[in-house]
Amino acid sequence: MRLSLEGRVALVTGAGRGIGKAVAQTLAAAGAQVAALSRTEANAQEVAHAIETAGGRALAFGGDVADPSTVETVIEQTLKHWERLDIVVNNAGITRDTLLLRMKDEDWDAVLQTNLKGAFLCSRAALKPMMRQRWGRIVNISSVVGLTGNAGQANYAASKAALIAFTKSVALEMGSRGITCNAVAPGLIETDMTQAMPPQAREYALQRIPVGRFGTPEDIAYGVLYLCSDYAAYITGQVFVIDGGLTVGI
Ligand code: NDP
């Protein structure tokens, strides 16, 4: 047994940038055929092109992960091309940060739709092929704030905590079918999402990270790769915190 995904087919949502892009490229480098879904089709295409240039195989899809017809099409097309679906990485996520008193209904709904409903739609659609194959891996990208909460992120933290409960429930339902479901909880990772932080907040955060740096998208992708591999067959319903020690001692 080796850490290879040869012969596996993976769907990665939010694959156009940041963590999702690194996950798509890392799974492809390990041998998986990757369906890359991103809101902006050009971003998905760019990632698929990079995977193919590196010798891998990829399909690109543009669309909203919270739209049932988009998800249906993506899964249908992936199965049509590759006849199986082994791995789903629910990574697409957004923030609409503000204090609760000022939070608009749209801020709440948009975050819950993308971060939680998107994962529900993709996981549910993937279960049928996974059950047929008696093998499957679902990895939900949560966040350390889903464990700790965060001022100014009530919507986002609630969506990420809900993803953890979703993960555990799917793990309980699917364990006997050869399908595992785990969550990854990243700390502060260098992507467009964290570039938006004010410099003082970045400096303050940096001081609280024991390993002394923000994470890279690849730091998360390697953890996801492990959970998708045969080596992780006995791990399910867990939260894999990858945060450079940020939450240790909290
Ligand atoms: P980015 O903002 O850098 O990228 C988000 C990706 O998700 C983009 O490719 C974007 O598409 C896609 N996306 C957003 N909304 C949708 C949607 N409705 N449908 C389809 N695709 C969508 O985010 P990160 O890479 O930083 O974050 C990835 C995940 O990791 C998120 O779930 C986030 O919550 C989580 N996370 C990130 C942390 C961090 O420090 N960065 C920390 C903890 C968790 P497009 O490119 O087309 O716009």
C-alpha cells in the first residue's frame, strides 16, 4: 500500500483558487482524476489546464456549489467521463464578516448556502456511486473557528461548526459502506481570504501561531491527501486540525 490515488476520481469544490486549487493539484499529482468546480469557470479551467500540463487528468466546471442543478450536472458529467466517483472535497467557502448586530439576512444566508448547503448537495449526490463502489472519501473543509467561534464571524463560524456535526453524522451513516467522512479545520492560511485581514490583525494572529508562520494551501492539501488515501481507512468522523498549533492550549 502506498499513498497513491491512482484510479480514483475526485471532485474538489472551490478548486479555482487558494486551498481548493492546492487540493486539486495535490490529489492529481497523487494520481487522481480531478473534477474541479469553481464559481468562476475561467479559474476552474486554469487549474484543470495546470493539472493536465503536469501530466494529470482534469475536468473544469463553473457554477455555484449551492445550486442543486449545478451539482447534479457536475456529478453527472464526471460519472459520464470517468464512470466513478471516489472522493469529494467540500472546500468552497465564503465569508461575510461583520458583528452580529449589523449582520444582514443576506450575509447569513449567503455564507450558510455556500459553506453548508454546498457540502450537503455534493455529499448526497456522491453517495450513490460511492455506495456502489463500496469505497468513498468525503472531506469537508471546516475551520478552527468552527471549534472556537470568532467575533465578527457568527455566520461563518456557525457554518463551519455545522459542517463538523454534518461530518460526524455522515460518518455514522456510512461507516459500514466503506465510506469515510472527515473534516479538516485549517487555522490561518495564506490565500485571498486572509489577504483581506487588516495588517494589525495579521500581526496579532502571527504572534499566536507556535510554528511562527501562516499556513500554505499545500499544508492543508497534504492533510486532505492523507485522509483520501487507503492509509486513512480507519479514520472517520474526525476533525483534523491543521493550524500550526494556533488552537493548542485554547
Ligand atoms: P478563497 O477565497 O481563496 O477561494 C475560495 C474558492 O471557493 C474560490 O475558488 C471560489 O471560486 C470558490 N467558491 C466560493 N463560493 C463558491 C460557490 N458558491 N460555488 C463554487 N465555488 C465557490 O478561499 P480559501 O482557499 O482561503 O478557503 C477555502 C476553504 O477553506 C473555505 O471553505 C474556507 O472557509 C476554508 N478555510 C480557509 C482558511 C484560510 O485561512 N484561508 C482558514 C480556515 C478555513 P472563484 O475562484 O471562482 O471565485
